[in-house]
Amino acid sequence: MEFLIAEKNKLMYRRYNNKDEILVGFNLEENPETFELPAGFDYLDLFNNKTYNNAVTLKPATGVILKRLD
């Protein structure tokens, strides 16, 4: 596990093995927050099937689980 962002009420970390990578993010701030994603990959939101490639913006008190697409 590797923490990508851990500041104030924002947290994003990644878990990975030899074939899969998952990013998990939480926004506990009172305002929407944008999280930069690792460059060079597309990520699938496992909650709503949207694809992101540079950043994802989370509403207050929400989270996201993203799977890297190869």
C-alpha cells in the first residue's frame, strides 16, 4: 500500500500487485476536492463505471474506488 495524498481531510492510497492496481480516495472536506491521478493510465470508477485519466473531483463526504485499466 502506498499513500498518494494524506493531507487534512483528504486521503488517497493505492494497492497493487503484479497485475492489478486499485486507488481508494476519500474527501471529508466541506467543499469538492480534486485528486490528481498517476499519469499515463486510465482508471475505472468501480461505483459508476466512469473513466478518469488525469484527475477525479469528489463531492464533500464522498469516496471513490478506481481500478487501473491497461
